Amino acid sequence: MEKRVMTEGKRRKGLVAAAAVLGGVLVLSACGGDDGDSGDSGSDKGKGGKSQSQVDEAAAEDASDAHISITPKAGTTNAGINSDAKVTVRDGKLSEVTMVTAAGTQVPGAISADGTSWKPSGQLERSTVYKIKATAQDSEGRKATENTSFTTVSPGNSFIGTFTPEDGSTVGVGMPVSINFDKPVTNRKDVQSAITVTSSGGQQVVGHWFNANRLDFRPQEYWKAGSQVTMKMELDGVEASNGVKGVQDRTVSFKIGRSQVSTVDAKTKRMTVVRDGKTIKDIPISAGSPANPTYNGQMVISEKFKETRMNGATVGFTDGDGKGEYDIKDVPHAMRLSTSGTFIHGNYWGADGIFGAANTSHGCIGLNDAKGAGDPSQDGAWFYDQSILGDVVVMKNSPDKTIKPDNGLNGWNMSWDEWTAGSAV
């Protein structure tokens, strides 16, 4: 479900800031793919002929009463390293909390005796991206899940770059090397010259500055399947701006897995999954409604969540009381396609008949699925299990515009000439 608002002003409020998608993106998620255009809201049809808003409301009523809060807020880039990180819950008890670095290192922590709070056991590292996942249950045993990520504070006279993908990972052919610097870079040529990205496939790799804080690298075409990509950061002592010098000197290597590109057609309402040049599955889908269409273009999977919350309030899609027009705390098999809230995800609340027949969402791409994310026979579960970070989902024949290249890891929507023009080297 992805948000489309009725007016230009309301749509602009729907922007969700990128939260270091480089190590972990903000994940108080909602279907809101707003990056500047206006659109009108519309009603969707759900099960039993009910309007989508009625179905969403029913799903929300059946959701857990447990309300999880995590601090620091998602996207925080200067969190304290001693006492800022904390998880609390009201109207329920925490059942599990995990905190890891972007590299996957577990952070010890403990749930309080009464089950209402959690905090890490010791001091955090500076300039580190952390991810927290918390699960709680209400008095009736209904589960709620919350995910978030943040970056801890760095020394004032230095800068660092958080990046994706992670060292040693295997990713899809669409995954760029994307670096977010914690301070603006004015000496772009010096900084870019200190970073090299090479591929064993022999592809030329060029950097592109989206702004003073973000530098992405990609080849002209998708990475070659099975190739090895290496990034060398030799930023120690390199000056980003007057008096602000780098502290990183490291090498990161990751593997490109098989090639999987899935094409979604808003007109036929079907998705064709192609792996290594062969079609392996054709799946009925439900994309954004005419009032809330899905972006066109090439979109890269940047995050995967077996279950996550989608709340319209996080993208400005609210009712008269300021509450989210939808708030579903257990959306199954959700995979992020943009920082502004575009997901491809399972949908258990829509009637089976909408898939392949009607576009009903708020802009996300929905696949038939089961509540609880436990039925592997469902299309949503199958696609989730068959997908990895960096896989490409191409949307076509939607009445919306093409997604902006910096809205997620979606620089493939720029021509090669446009891409190379953004290089400082």
C-alpha cells in the first residue's frame, strides 16, 4: 500500500526521509511513494465488496493493542552512544528485541523484568549504523512489530561514509554502491578520487553525486551475474571541507548473485519474474489505484522484512483526527523499493479476486498472501523467498511518472550520459 495524497501540499508532507539506507533504512514503513507530484486519494475494494478503507479499518481493529516506541527516532544521524537507545511498549509486553550493527554484529541488551522496556547492556560505538527490531504481544497474544535504524554521533572534526551493500554480502544485479557522508562534502573531487569501485566482470564503474552527502557508484548496465565487486575507501586524512577530514581506510567486497529482474505491468496486473534470462514465474498483482498509482521505472530492493508495520500517518495520509487512514502492524513479506515508501509486499486483507484483476493499493505493489507470513504457498511468500537485496523490480504502464533516481537505490533511471555528468572525477 503506497500513499497518494489529494493535494500538492499534502503529498509533499508524505515524504519519508532516507535513514541511512546504506546500512539500514528507516522502517516505520508505510505505502507512500511521494516525491513531489500531486494525486487524488481514492477508495479501494477489499474482501466482501467493502471499500479498501473499510477493509483497512477492520484490519487495524484486529491488530495488536501493543504500541512499541523505539528511540532514537528512525533516521537519526547523531545519536548518543550511552543512553539514547531504548525500546518501550505500552498495552503489551516485549517478547523479543534484537539490535545489530549494519555489519550484523549483535549488541547485547536486556528486557526489563516487567517486560515494558529494553536497552543495550553497554556503550555503543561512534559513527555506527544500528538496526533495532522489536516484537511485543498484547494481553490477547496479538503480535506487533517495529523496526528502525539510526547512526551514532561522530567526532565534529571528522566525517565518515555509511554504505551499502555490506562487506561479504551477495546481492542482486541492480545493487549500486551507495555512500552517505555524515557531513557535506565540498571537495568532491578529492573525496571521490579516494574511493575506487572495481568489478571482476571488467565493467567500467563511475560515481555520481546526488547531493553534497550522497555518492553512488554503478556500471552502465546491471552488474554481471557472478562477478565480484570491490570498493576501496582511502579517506583517512582526506579533507571533505575546511577542517573536516576523513577517518576511514578500508576495503569492502561483495558478490553479485544470479540475475533476477521482475517486470510489473500495471495494465495487465501481472508480474513476470525473469532469472538469468528465463521466466520462472508469472504472478498476478494489485498495483496502485488510478488515484494513487505506482511509480514507473527501475526500482531496486533495498530492505526485506518478513513482517512490518505500515502506517499512513508516517507519510501524511491521515484522517480528520490526524491518525493514519490505515495502520496495519503485520504487513507480510515487505520489500522496500523507495525511500518515500514504495514497497512490494504481501496483502492478506484484500479479496483474492483483486490480484490480476484490479489495482487497488495506495501505490505499493501487492501480492496475495496470508496473515502471519507463515504460508509458503502464497505468492507474497514465494517472491520474498526468491528475492535478495539488489534485485530489480521494473514497473511499467502506470499512469504515474518515473521514480526519481535518488528516491531509493534507483539511479538506473538515469541515462549513462546523465550519470557520468554527475561525477567529480
